[in-house]
Amino acid sequence: MIRFSIACLLLLLPASAEVATAVDPSDELPVGKTVIWSPLFQATWDSMNAEMGGKPLKVEPPNQLMTRLDAFEWDADRVMPEGSWKVWSGEAKKVFLDTVNKEAAAMTGEAIGPFKLMEEIPGGLACFGLLNREVKFQTPFFKSRKVPMNFGAKKAEVSYFGVNGDLSGNYGESVKVLAFRPVDGSHALEVSCKGGDDKVVFYRPPAAQSFATAWMWLRKWKKDFLRNSELPGTWADSLLHEGDEVRVPYVSLDVTTEFSARLQGGRYYGGAGDP
């Protein structure tokens, strides 16, 4: 469950109100939908494997998505925000659920935890994940309260935040223009946050692409980023200046997605009992 997801990457495509969820960053993204992916699912999956003693010896019948999830390699402690996330794996019993909810409530500051157990399963495994993070920009943006912006294929009027005019130059140290490609309508902005090393990236790709492809380009642009001091004020400059304009629509996502149909198959870990 994501209480508040740190927005490390937002794919701002012309989209309808429909929201799709990617299980793995290599998932092909559907055209015409807003798509979210959180590494929390992967962290919870890894916790499940760790509870079972490691990756399974085999999956029967073979499942391509399970294979990708099992093969994913990363350092979750390095990637995920310190102190703002946790995963739990244990026996599917109420006593375990009570422990999880108590610890989750301590993280969120709420009276009770958010999780439920569909049913107690003797010998079964229950896994939960929580990401609770609020980010604040290093230099706050302005909220447009009266004038909306047109967003999406249907040009819906939505509220937005951003900056323009004389004040844009004040964001030169907190906003990096990683990419600006007016030919294909693509751009990427990296915004620094208060405290720690949190960054928010707003990326509008030229066409629908997987998160893995998006990160490939973003890593390249971040590596190649150069403050073009010799080209101040031109389209190739990577800093914001007086007269530049940034507008970001407010997006509220409330998503519940069922993945069981894509995760069918017996997982054999080599221990006693059923998979």
C-alpha cells in the first residue's frame, strides 16, 4: 500500500482519467492512460522471497512476469527513502497482521494501520509494504488558483503549479532542464527537494514507453547534463531564466489493481510442503 509515493518519475502523457499500474518497470505501457509504477511492489516481492529462504528453484507453469520480478537486482535501502518505507512478510494469521498494523500506524501517525487479511491460511504467507513520504520542493512553486491550464488529449481545464515571468530566474539552482526537445514535444525537468537527496523528475516522453526506457534516457541526460554558461537564455541552456515558464498539473491518483491473474503458478522453494 502506498500512503504517499515519492514522485521520482512522472510520465506526463496526454492521458484520459484512466489509470494503469505497471508491476515491473519493463512493462509495456498502454497508450492513452496515466501509468504509475512504484518500487514498493518489487521490495515487497523481494521480502517474500527472503522469507522463503531465497528465490524459487522453479515456477510451474513458467511465468514470464515472475521471472522478471525474481531477476530484478537493486539495492532497495539505497533507492528507497530512508525511514519512510517498510515491508513485512510472515504467516498469514491475525497475530502477524496486528503487529504489521501497529508498526504501520506508528509510521503514518494514524490511529490504526491500513492493512487487512483476506483470510487466515495455516502455513500460508502474507506480505505487506508501506511507503509514506512527503516531498517539499527546495524552492516552492506558485499555485494557480484562478487561471487553469489545458491538459491531456481532450484539453481538460485543470489546476496547476509552476512559475513564469520575472520570478523564473530564482529557480536556476533548484530546477535542471535535463532535456528540451520541441520537435517531438518531449522534455524532462529535475527539481531538487528540501532535505536529503530527493529529486522529482517531470518527464513528458515523445510517445508511450516503459519506465525502463524512460530511466535509460533520464540516466543519460543526467550524466550528460551541463550548465551551458556559454549559451545563456537560448533554447539549449539548461537553466531556468527570467521569462521561462513551468506549468505542472495537479494529479490525484487513487488506484486499486489486482495482479493475481498475471502471477499464476506454483513456486517451489525447496522446502517441505506445498509451493
